[in-house]
Amino acid sequence: MTLDQWRRGVGTALSFLVFGIGGLLIGLVIAPLIRLCIRNSERRQRIARRLIQRCFRLFADLMQKLGVLDYRFEHVERLQRPGLLVLANHPSLIDVVFLLAHVPNADCIVKGKLASNPFTRGPILAAGYITNADPEAVLDAAKASLAKGNSLILFPEGTRTAPQRPIKFRRGGANIALRSGTDITPVLIQCTPTTLTKGEPWYRIPIRKVQLDLRVLNDLPVNTDNQQPTGQLARQLTRRLSDHFNRELEHLHYERNLRPDA
């Protein structure tokens, strides 16, 4: 490893240490205080989500200041609207941090095992995030969350994007969009070089600093007036979304290679 990799490795370790301590602090201290002081559950969740948003914004800035990564967020103002269904590809473990840091009052669909992890359990329960243990329950919970005016963040691949492979979505995001009648706000994420992909340990430090590019695309309208069965519509919409993301990712990669700082 080069000296720069060692330096970024130390910064990465410090970042994860801060993340873990912050998760424990929220779960063991702050969340119980919020429950003690505020009886209304929806208000408690809004406060917890606002806290997580600010903490994640600070965490993203910390990673940048420690030299772990740089990030660029294009059209972030599009995420400030209420009631969005945000669908994104998932190239890295940390991309959810940047989305939750920039989407107000965001709900999120997370893996069930994160709800039992001691470092993430407290924030997930305090914010009332949806776990994906039961697909039908997820659809109902997602529809109810959007109906309340929350924004909902979902990674339709179901797992982190495999490097050098096309994006292939599952039907969960399309089903939620169709059942709730909510247009889709796509967020395209590119991580160069790849880091924290599935199965990749945190201590495998890339040869150069990571650049995370996040681009909020134009909303994709969802046609709920079609008389075809919902399952067929979901398959069609899923293919449309996968093709759309793959095309836009190629454009983003091409544009980034043309930049002087690439």
C-alpha cells in the first residue's frame, strides 16, 4: 500500500468508528430520551429522522475532510420536495448515507438484519424505517408511509450493485410505485473506483481517492390507468427502470471521463 492509501485507510477506520459510536449513542441515549419526552409516535419519528439526516450530513463531510472520498450531488434540490419515491442503484455500502443526508423526512426500506445490528438497530427503530422481512407487509407499509407525505428511499436491486455488471432491478420498487400511484424520482449513483461493494471489506483501500457522483434525474411518471394486471405492469416498469438507469449510467461515466478533474 502507498502512503496515501495508509492515510485514507486511517481516515476510513476513524469514519466507521464515529459511525458506530453515533449509532450506539442514538440507540442507547437519544432515542430513549425522545420516547420519554414525546408521546406522539409520528412526531418522535420525524424528530429522529431529522436527527439522522443532520448526523449523516456531518458524517459525509467528515469522510470528505479526512480524505476518504469526494462527492458531487447534482440537482439535489429535486429531493427537497415532500412525498417522493426515491429509487437508486446501490454501488457502495455508504451511498444510503448520502441519500438520507439530503432527503427531508425520509423513510427507508432496510434489510431486516440491520434492525438487529447493535450499531444500527437504535436509529432504525427510532426513525421507524421499514424492514424487508415480509414483502407484502413492505408494500403496505410503503404505501402508508407515502400517503402520510413521507419520502421513501429504496434500492430496487435488493443488494449492492456488482461492479462491471449491468443494473438489474427487482420488482419491489415498481410495485410500490404502481400501488401507491407515486411517480418515481430516480437517483443515479456512480462510485469510482469501486469501494465497499458486496463482500469487499472496509480495509481494502482503493489505489486512489473515491469519487462518489450522485445525480437526481427527472421524475418518471407511473401510468396507473392501464388495464393490464398489476404484475405485468410491474414487470414492464422494472425493465423500463433497469434500461433507464443503465443508459444514464453510461452517460454519467462518459461525462465524468471528459471532466478535467477526472
